[in-house]
Amino acid sequence: MMAVGKSAPFSHAENSVTRAMLLVMLALAPATLFNFWLFGWPAIFLFATTVAACVGVEALCLNLAGKEIGFYLRDGSAILTGWLLAMSLPPWAPWWTGVVGAIAAIAITKQAYGGVGQNLFNPAMVARVALLISFPLVMTTWVAPSPLFSANAPGFAQALTITFGGNLPDAMTSATTLGHVKTELTRGISVLESTANLTALSDMLFGLRAGSLGETSALLIVLGGAFLLIKRIISWHIPVAVIVGVVAPAALAHAIDPDRYAGPLFHLFSGATFLGAFFIATDYVTSPVSKPGKLIFGAGCGLLAWVIRTYAGYPEGMAFAVLLMNALTPIIDQYTRPRVFGRARDGKPLVFNGSIE
Amino acid sequence: MLTAVMILAGMGLLMGGLLGFASQRLAVEENPVEVEIQAMLPGSQCGQCGYVGCGQAAAALARGEATVTLCPPGGKALAEALAKKLGIEADLSDHEEKGPEYAFIRADLCYGCTRCIPECNVDAIIGATKQMHDVIAELCHGCAKCVEVCPTVAIEMRPVPTTVTSWHWPKPEPLAAAH
Amino acid sequence: MKIFDLPGGVHPAYRKEQSSELAIRPLPLPKRLYIPLQQHVGALSVPIVAVGDTVAKGQVLCVRQGSFSATQHAPTSGRIAAIESFVAPHASGLAQDTIVIESDGQDAWGELPAPIADPFSVDPAEIIERVAISGIVGLGGAIFPAAIKLNMGQQYKLDTLLINGAECEPYLTCDDRLMREYAAEVIDGARLMARALGARRIIVAVEENKPQAIASLKAAAQAHEEIRVTGVPIRYPVGYAQHLTKMVTGRETPAEHRNAEVGVVTHNVATARAVHQAVRFGRPLISRIVTVTGGAIRQAANLDVLIGTPVSDLVEFCGGFSETPKQLVLGGPMMGQPLPDLAVPIVKGSAGILAMSAAELVESRERPCIRCGSCVDVCPCGLSPMEMAAFIRKDKLDAADKIFVGDCIGCGSCSWVCPSYIPLVQYFNYANGVLGDQARQRRKNDRVKTLSEAHAVRAEQAEKARQAARAGKTAAAAPQSTNEVQA
């Protein structure tokens, strides 16, 4: 008997994991470049450090597991994880946040579970949350935008001391919009008042405000998301569900008590709503596969993010929300399997009761 | 503090009580596994396992005195099913899968002694005195008892051949993990 | 006509233009023909000719073994050169019993059954019997004996005969050409089959990318108001019988049941033409249209080929290969089988020979599943391929069975779309093969159990009888001995 050949099909959609990852990076590129300009050299240094650390940790883990390093690195997932992690860090955070984050994301969250495709939780978000809980001060020290080549912007050399020397100039710190509202609320100042003298909504849209790389420019993030939708890398289900999940309870609560609850637009353009909706919650590995499952998952992320922002101790809750929903993904998957052709939902064969003439 | 302690103690008591109640009420009288195992075995009483019949083999398995790989006709599939039923981990990786076999009578050696015919407990051997015997391959379950009684060593066990209709795709190679 | 929606489906590159405008040409008579005994699903056919016999074209070579089997006929006149084991046109590359005919070059017809003069007034059973003795099987690829399907009217209440001209498999154009060039024969065959089935209406469904075929069929069907010719949306795999049925009638065939359960029987267009030839001219199924195409073939063609012709003859007729083919396929690229050898014969189920060039065959190393869910989205059966494959990889076939791996139709959409290039369909074919073996083994075990119990009872009775006989003998002997003592 001769050797058995390859099984059909002999045709392919010609897509690939690497292509999907590259397209996601391409979608993130405009927002990332804009933020490089906005926050200058320290942001670029931190970004480079984080991505390099993720790739390095991935290579190390693959080596330990006895896997082919080059082949697995080429899927681009480690770079993307590093990229997303960098986008959720304070832009002027010291270099070691990127390295510690990379270890948490790649070694603990991804490779310990068996590598790409096997992890239960979103690696970048685990890293962000781990850093936030372990180093709350560093992780909540934000700077006001100081665009490259502007008067206040740190030069290349000064930037090196900011990222690698930990010399953050005190005068530069600022609060994120969500953080500001939360702080003011604890001081007894109503949301209406605190948002009134805050960044204008148009500035939030374009990103001229404090925050992480991924939090600021809402417009460019949405454009990137639209690109992914057009390229069919993601479907509309999770982003729409996340946005509705945030906006709907915000609108309701705001209508009831505007002094206590911020409005839907504020929630929409603050924090990581769009980054979360288009880039974080849509992570293939940690989100459900079926369309109804995606809707449930997305709505859960949005709702939990709003709940955490509104009631919990942390100003931003998207990372926590995504992780909580990640934990539910297997069970959502199990209960939202599609109906099998010719079978009822319970798996029993259909009974035909149409009329045959 | 006191409330917490009391709540915890109360919960402990309640759950302990529930567990105790469950163990009393839902207790299984006897081990039904033996019956289930017997239903899983081929039931051809071929005796290749060393026990008299499938019933005795099932009892030995249920008592844990026999290994799950005892039944050659059942093969690896049965061994796996038995291991699952008995809730034990069986390392079948080096268990050599012989594959199903059937008895084949060589025409040049058989002289029609009929000694094999009563040995076959599914009556798969046809033939008469001083006439060449033949095996109905579809009925033969590969117990090989006929092989032992043949005075001229005319019966041999042959693997059931794979045909175009019985062939199926092999399991895809696992993703190469090593270099 | 209302078209109902279907879940899933994909849009592979169809690449039909390479051969779709090429008229059907007959292939010159081959020197030797190889007729496997098994070209159909069901029991092996039994040869009634011997080596050295002279046979006429159309003469019966093998008869059916039971009714679920198919007759084989001599595709040309000649001499039986051998009945031997010969490599099968099958992915396994295994050999199977094959009748080898040496052509005498005359191609002379033997005596054929008389045409059924007025098939619309005879007993439908007569049409069915004619189809059975003509060796007709489903030519769309299912190779199911057509007579069995035409008999469904006995068991089921039927109202629709669905003639399948979808040809959604990429590259293949044999049905397209057949519909364009022999539309009248297809329509006549369809009417004959509807008569046999007792079906009231006929729907002919063709994928919309074949407008000329639709036009030809519409023209041929104009005089018959019970026939509706309809285009169906282009989406692989609409040509699957159950899915096409759902699309044109809205009726969803219950799982584990036949299409006839919903009052519909489907037949391929080429099968309809074969029925026409059998009933109107008494001609058995001895040839079929085959598409030879692909980037590595010098000149693509749609050929009328005698059953049993070696594939190498077709390739040679098409000018050979323009480059070394990267992959040879029997059938289409989605559900076809790797061709084990160019010597294998064309059989009743061979719709195409595909010689794919290196540029056409997209290959990549397998990567781990990233749970993108594309396979779930495209599965036309609503299955969860990635989950089933994960179970099968860990040898949990029962778990895969519980989420209905057995309902997989093997269309390959999941493998086609998978960005990690996981051979999903192979996992399912493997699992269904093993599960099938296990089911067969269970059935055999049950039979062995019954037989051995009966054997044990009989042995016991025989033993009792022997004991009784011995006891009788002793009893009879005992007084004798006392007598002797007394004497």
C-alpha cells in the first residue's frame, strides 16, 4: 500500500494566523503613532521595551517547552500582546513595568496554559491588572500630553531618564478623565460639575488628554476597529455589545441622577471603552466563538466595566470586566452552540410536520 | 466576629448533615459494575483471557484482579472502555494493537478430520469428514481455539484485511512540538 | 421561486472558466479498460464472466449481490484479459478486484434491452427495474444505486423530485456542459424518474453562475408545467442534497433520516440523463462526462469517457502536464480525493481529474487553534468543528460523537477557512471511520453472543442426550450382568 496523501480540501481561503495578527497591528498603528507624537519619546521607549520584553519572554518559554522558537514567534501573537499591553500602560511609566507586564502576560497567562490558543484570560489585561494591583502609584501616574517637538516635550536624553531612570517630572502629572471624576466625587463634587470643567468632548474624541496610549485617541481607535470589521478580522457582535453594554446603563443612570452618574457619551469616550470594544474583548482566544455567545460576552464586558467605573474603587474597569467575562467564555460557548442542521436545539432530530401533497 | 464564626459553624453543620444524609440515603447496595462489564465484553466465551467465560472475566475485573487488557478480541477499544468504566488510568500507549483476526484453513493441509468444528462456538466452520473445511470469515471472532486442535497445523490466524470500503482516514499527525 | 436561507457556507475560488466553455469531446477508445467490482455504495457486484471470454459493448459483466448493489457492464467490446487486484481510484491507494478488458477496437454493441416504448403508461416498477439493470448510480459523487432511491415512493410519501445541477464544487464543469448540451435528455430523464417515484413536481436547481445551463434547461422544460428550473445562490456547498432541498423547498431533513422523509428525492443531472438513455434506448451506464482541469494540465477538457479508462489516457489526451503537478485530485478541490496513481481507472463516481500547480495549491504548516470561530461560522451543518477536533485529538471520540461529529457531511468548509491550517475534515473522517468500526464491532459482538449462546445450548442438549443414552445403555446392561451372575 502506498502512502496516504493529503486529505481534501485542496483549496484554502488563503488567510492565516499571522495575517490576522498583522492586520490587527495595522489597525492599531494610527492610534499608536498619534500617541507617540502626543506623549513623545518616553512613550516610544516604553512601547519598544514592552514589545521586546514580550517577544523575549515568549522565546524563552518556547525554548523551555522545547518548541520551535522561530515558527511560533512568527505568528505575531507575542508582538501583539506586547503592543496591547504597552497601549494600556501610562505612557511615561518606567521600563520595568513593561518587563514585569511581559512576564505576567506571556509566561504566566499564556505559556503556562500551553501557549497560543490555550490561555483562558487575555494576557495583556492580566498583565495590566497585575501591575495595577501591585504598583498602584506607578500605574495611575498619568501625564498631560506634551507633543513631540513642542516646548514642554522632553528631549531624547531626558526621555531616556524618564523611562529608564524613573525621573518623572512632578509638574507633568495629570489625571485621566475617569480618575478625575472619581476623585472629585469622593470630595463631594458632583459629576456634572467635575465633567463641566474637564476636557472638552471633542478633545477626548481626538485624544488630547491624559491617559494610556490606547485610551486617548478614541477616533483613531474606532477607525482601526472599522478597518478590522471591513477586513472581517472581527465581527460586529462584540464591539457593538460592549458599547451598548456601557452606554445603556450609563444613559439610564444618568437620566435618573445626573449628579451622581456620568453621561453615556462621557463613558463612551473615556477610558478604554473603544480599545476594549474593538481590540481587547475581541481577542479570539479568550472570547466565545458563536455570534450569540459574542453578544452575551460583549454586553457583559460593557456592563461590568460601567459597574466597576461607577461603584468600585478603580476609576477604569475595562480590564477587570474583560477578565471576568473571559472566565465565563467556556460556559458561554457551551450554551450558545449553533443549532445543528436537521436537529432541534436539544439535539434530537427534527420532526417534519409540513404537508406533502 | 462572633456572627462570622457562628455563620461559618452553622454552614459547616448544615453541609456536614447534608453529606451524611446523602451518604445514607443514596448509598448503593452492591457493586453493579460487574453486570455492566459483562455486557461490555464480547460474550463469546472464547476463554482467551484465561477465565472460563466472559462472566468470570467480568467478575475478576470488577474485583480488580484482572487487567483491562485481558480480552484480545475486544482490542484496544475495549481496554479503553473498561479503564473508563473502572475509573482507572490504563497506559495503553505500548499496548500492541493486534487488530482483528480471522481463522484461515489451508487447503493443502486440511484433511477433513472435523475436530475443529465443535470447537467453534459460533459455528463458523463448515465442512464434513474427509472434506476440506472452510471458515465463514464474517462470523469468525478470532478466538483461535480451532488453531489449537488442528492436528495438521492447517489453520492459521490472519489479520482481517483493510479494503477500500473498510478503510478510513488516519488520525492527523499531531502538531510537531519539538524542533 | 422562493429561495430559503442556509447557515454557513464559503466562497472558494471557483476557477471554472478554465474548462466551462469547452464543449464535451469523446475520448478515443482506450486499449485496456479496468472495471472495479465496487463502484457504488452497497454490496460488491459479482462477476459473471471469466478470463478469456469475449464481451460485447454493453454486456453485463457483474450482477448485483442483493438489491443494494449495482450492475457493471462492458464499456466496449473485447476480451476479458484478467480479473485481478488493481489499484483503486481511492484515497487509500488500496487495490480492489477489477475486471480488465482488452478492447478489440470494434466498439460493437451487444444485444440491449428493448427501449420502453411508452414509459409514462407502464408500471413505474418497470422503469425502476430498467434503471437497476442498467447499473445506474448517483453520478453527482454519492454513487448510491439510483434504483434504490427511485423506489422510495414505496416507503415515503413524496411530492418533489429535485434535480441537482448545482455543481458547487470548484473547477468542475462536467455537469454544466452536460446541462448545456443535453438539456432535453436531462429533462426527459427527470420526468421518467418523477414517474417512477410518483412525484408530482420537479425542481431543477442550478447555481446562478451557470446562466447558459439554466437557459438550456428552461427551454427544454418549457412544455412541461410540472418542472421548475431555478437558479440558486452561489455558495459552497449548496449542492449537498439536504441543503439544496432546504434552499428550494424550505424543508429541513431531520438528522439521521433520508431526504425522502420530507417528501423530496434528489438526483443529479447526469443521473437523469443516464436514466433517459436506459429507458429510451436500453443503454446501460458505461460512460460519463469528466472534467480534466487544473493549472498543471496543458489543455483542459470536458471529456465523454468510458468507465474503466485509465486516468493516464485522459491526461495524455489533454496534452500531458505543463508543469509537474503539485497535487493530483480525483474530483473537485473541496471534497475530492488525492489521486494515488495515474493508472487508476475512471469509475462511475469520477467527475473530474484535477492537476493542481504549485501556485494553486495553498499549503501552510499547521498552527495551534486560536479559537477564531471561523469554522463554526462556515459550517453548513451548524456543528462546532474546533471543539470536535479538540476532542478527537485527545481521543475523546465519544465526546465528539455527542456533539454530532456523525452529522458532518465532510464538505471541507471548515478546513478551507481555518487560518491555522488544521486538517479538520480529516479529524472528522477519521473519527467517523473509527466510530463506524466500533458500531460494526458491536453488532458483530451481539451476533457472536447470540450464536455462541445457541451453540452452548445445543452442546448442552447434545451432552444430556449422550448422558441419557449412556445411562440407558448402563440400565439396559445392568440386568444383563445380574442375569449373567445368576446364570
